[in-house]
Amino acid sequence: MIEPRHTAKVYRQEPIADGIYSMWIKTPAASVAREGQFINVYMEDGAHILPRPISICEVKEKAGLLRIVYRIAGKGTKAFSKLHAGDDIDVFGPIGNGFPEVNGKVLLFGGGIGIPPMLFAAQKYKKNATSVLGFRNETFLLSDFGLTRGHIFVATEDGSSGVKGTVIDAIADAEVEADVIFACGPLPMLRAIKSYAKEHGIPAYVSMEERMACGVGACLGCVTKTVSVDEHSHVNNARVCKDGPVFFAEEVEL
Ligand SMILES: Cc1cc2nc3c(=O)[nH]c(=O)nc-3n(C[C@H](O)[C@H](O)[C@H](O)COP(=O)(O)OP(=O)(O)OC[C@H]3O[C@@H](n4cnc5c(N)ncnc54)[C@H](O)[C@@H]3O)c2cc1C
Ligand code: FES
């Protein structure tokens, strides 16, 4: 039994692009984590008591290792970037529903810092996965996606790699077969994917990255608007931390 909040050890940490870090931690959470779940990471500095949610990028189950890839956004992520191998780090999780288990061909869309959780899914579905990855300019994790043996399409905003444009532009001329879509990234990207999914008659699941406070469903700080009424709040809301972060695209207002 894994304690939800526990102390893990930093196993390795390195920058993989400008302002983006990859951190492997040793934690029993590695043996139970599923694609699309996240962990809450605490800062050593007691002045910042709210943990920071970070998606699980991949695991090495037997070695008990779990990888997160994060962009420095503010104080918390800056503090994480200072940690070294052997340091303690408090984490809570794995948390969240994760992507559903599916059969057939999976089309994965990742945008920016929404790309790391898609690697976990690409590793699971291997040749049955097509990954469409959208970067601003500098790419990261491409060699990791290359090892999954799935198909890969790349888009960059500045055209420095792959197609110049969005993830939708990247597959505009390709005949991609898919039974289901999983996506994580900025809201405009998720909106475009919801339309693409509707147009092509493919069910889509999106992972939302709302700002969070308590992280355990108590404060309603992370609600997203939904089509149906939430049992907890009796309004058209869902808590991303407790009910998500993965939602059926038709169920949420993007
Ligand atoms: C379920 C989930 C999974 C996530 N997975 C990842 C991941 O794999 N890698 C990663 O780099 N980040 C991820 N994030 C975002 C990450 O949690 C925030 O970047 C982090 O909490 C910022 O903390 P900070 O103390 O560094 O910055 P803060 O000082 O708290 O904030 C710095 C700036 O970032 C903005 N910000 C903070 N949180 C978010 C957010 N959730 N969405 C948009 N803007 C935000 C703030 O408004 C502010 O402008 C995820 C968020 C969620 C909810
Ligand atoms: S962060 Fe408090 S309910 Fe989600």
C-alpha cells in the first residue's frame, strides 16, 4: 500500500531544452501509475505549502522509477530544478483518472508541456499509436517518442522542425486512422482537436491543466465547465483534480 503523500528520492535530473527539465524519482508510485495521471510535488521550502501538479511522463516499474518533465513557470518549478540526485522530494500520488484503456489505433496529440504525458501513452500503444507533437520552436522528447515504434508527426510555430503551424496542420495531408484520440496541451489546441474529432467521428479524451490549490477535490479551485451537472457542487462543473484530469471532450466546455 502506497501512502498518498510520501518522500521520494531524486534519481536523476537534467535540462532537456531551454527551461525544461526531466526528473526521474524513485517512488513506489511508479508501480501503480497509469497514463494520464499526475503527481503533486511539494517544495522543500515550507513557505509554499501548496504542491504543484505535474503529469507522469513515464515509469520504469521494476526499478521503481517515475519520470516527470516540467517547464520552469514560477517559484515551485524553479525550486524543483535545483534538486540533485539523492535529494528527498515529497510527492502525493499518483492522482487522477488517467486515460481510459482502449483497443485499436490511438491518435495522441501533445502541445508544449502537454507533450510529456503523451509519451507514457505512446509507450503503451506502441505501433498502434500515432503521436502528433506541437512545439513553439525547440523540440524535446523526440528521441523518446522515436523509441516507441509508433508514427510521429511534428509541428512547430516557427517551422524550425516538422510542419510550420499547429498539430492539426501537421496531419492535414496525412490519412491517419484512429479509433480514439487522447490529447493534452493548451486550451486553443484542445478546442481545435475537439472540432477535428467531431468532424472525423472519432471519440476524444482531453487532459485539462487547470490551476490547482488543494489537489484533493475539496476547494473547487480547479473546476472546469461541463455539459452535465456535478453531484458534488450541483452545477455544471467538474473538479479537474478529482474528476479528471482526463475528460471526454464532448463532456467539457473548452
Ligand atoms: C493535472 C496537471 C498536470 C500538469 N502537468 C505538467 C507537466 O507535466 N509539466 C509542466 O511543466 N507543468 C505541468 N502542469 C502545470 C504546472 O502544475 C504549473 O506550471 C506549476 O504548478 C507552476 O508552479 P510554479 O510554482 O512554478 O509557478 P507559479 O508561481 O505558481 O505560477 C507561475 C505562472 O504559471 C501560471 N500557472 C501556474 N499553474 C498553471 C496551470 N496549471 N496552467 C496554466 N498556467 C499555470 C501562473 O498563472 C503564473 O503565471 C500541470 C498542471 C496540471 C493541473
Ligand atoms: S484543487 Fe481543490 S478541488 Fe481541485
